[in-house]
Amino acid sequence: MSESPDVKVAPWTGPQRPYDIIKEGTIAFVVVAILTIGLALVFSSPDDPQVTVQQWSTKAPIDFAQTALAELNGTSGTAQYGAPYNTASSGQQLGPFTLAKWLGATIPVNTVRDFVVDPLTDQPATPALSSALTQWKGASATQRTAWVDAYTKASGKMTFTNGTVSVPTNAAGPVPVMINTLEQMARSGALDQALVTQSGFYTSNFTLPLLFLADGSYLGDLAQQRHLLGTQWGMMNETGNYPGQAWLWLYTFWYQVPPFSTSANADVQVWGIMMLLSLLLLLVPFIPGLRSIPRWTRVYRLIWRDHYRAQGA
Amino acid sequence: MAESLLAALVSLNGPGHYFHWHWIDISYANLTVIALMVVTFVAALFVPFPGRRHKKETK
């Protein structure tokens, strides 16, 4: 059996030249450093202001209140996401493999407790809030569900006037006071602090405010305006006119085409495809056909054209 | 004062500009970077190595 021409390669007998990798590395480093500092001086860096819960509740108070309600009645994106936040659904799965479920709820989030009850409990007590929280905490699960259902049913007529959220119902127990106080807390900026500091002394864990923001429409609308949604190739974009992560073009490409563009498991499916393609790239020297591409395209003859010209002469 | 010293000479923080074609949606900034990468690649193929004409290759 004859060996593949990609494997059986004649040893190089042409000319050789000295090569100083330290010198080349130093030149490359200096050029890149000058370019980096120069471009930073001229263009600076993206400076989009941070989106906060305070900003959200001030600019879109109804959206905030409706999202707080969704956290209470368990219909928010976080409440229904599954792993790693809860066990409400199987989460992302690749065919029959429920990968997210296997890993479990490693970052447990109880949307009622973490987004509503605990922040309200941390608030300086007012008679109305204390009474509402006492009523909520002392009620049975069935009673709480009945209150939240009554509020949800009337929430289509929710209004926001003079800093107060109103819903036309008398059957929602303490829920109107809780939602309204949470709205005021958010507008004062206290909710941003309460959600971050729940994690401990260091305030670098923004999981809760980010999840809360992502459950509403406000953050998504801002992302859409800035071309940052997954459906807008957002993974490779930066805010403003700055270049983004152009190298992620293939990763985000899959999200634009069926079946991934309509799949609920697109994240894990696209990850699976990229892992498969990465494996193919890693194994190029062992894959017949794929490893012959450099020989067929003959780009190497362009690079070493002097040698081949001399050889042909 | 400090703010004006730190400000960029050319601000790119305005609304982004995007190129749409069918389902392709890419920012002009990313297109520019990709074009520069292609130009660099082509230059690496065709621009001769520095000193190639003068250095004597050794066998």
C-alpha cells in the first residue's frame, strides 16, 4: 500500500538560513505595544454607563413591577430556567443528554426569597411593610399563591402614579405593599445594594441584579438598541463604534441559522458544534482530505516562491 | 481637567453603524478589523522578508 503524500514527505535539501526567535519576538512585542498604546490614546475604550436596577425602575417602573411580580409568581425567566439556578426545568440539553440537570443547581436562586422577601426584610421597617412581611411569612403556601394569583390577575391594569404602583384588587393580601415598597426601594438605589451585598463582605458578585435585570424587558431593549442581542450577532459586537470580538463570528453564526435560531437548547447545541469543530482542527494532521488542503492550495509555494523559482529554473 | 486629559482624541462612543446583508449583520468596526487582518495576511505572503535580497543563504 502506498503511503499518503501528506505523510511521506521528502526531507528538506534546500538552503537554510539563521533565525533569531528572540529578536523576532522582541520586535513583535514592541510593535504590538506601540500599536496598543497609540490606539488607546487615540480611541480610548468603550465607556457605556452601567445599567442598574435603580435606572431600570426609574425609567420603566411598570416593567420593573411586572418583573417583580413574575419573580413572585414563578413565571420569570430565572424562576423557570432550571440548572444552575433551580430545578424548575431540565435546562439546556443536548439530544437525550440533560447536561445542565446533571450538573445540578450549583448557584441556587429562589426568586421569591432572593429578589423580593429578603431585600424587603433588610429595609428599615415601616409599619405597613412590617405588617405585610409578617402577614406573608405567617401565611401558608396556598394562601400566598392565592394572593399572588389575585394580584397577577389584576396586573394587566397596573398603573404607576406619583411614585406608587397600583393594581385594582383587594384580594392580594400583603402583595401590593410588597411590590410597591420594592419599587420604591429600587428607585432609591437601595435594591442594587441589597442584591449585591447578599453574597457576603466582598461586593463583586452581581449574579442577582443581573438575573433580575435580565428577567425584565428594559435590559433586552437596551441590548437591542446597541446590537448586542444573540439574534443580532451580538456576541461579536461592542458598544458604540468600537470593534468587538470578531473572532467569535463562527460561534455566533450558528445562532442565526435554523435549527439553532429557533431551538430552546441552542446554547448547548452551538457549544457542541464548536467543540466538534475544535476537535477536527486539533486532529487535522490525522484526517485524510482535510490534511491535504495545504498541498492542494499550494500557498506554501507562494511563501517559498524564491526556492521554487530557483528549483524550476 | 482630568476628564479632558483622559478623553479620547477620537470618540467611538456614539451609536454604532452596521452592515446588513440578508442574515449577515456586522458592525463596520468589525469589518474594518477583518479587512486589516486579511490585508496583513496577504502582505505576509507577498512582501519579501527584510534583508532577503542581501543576506546570503547558507547550505
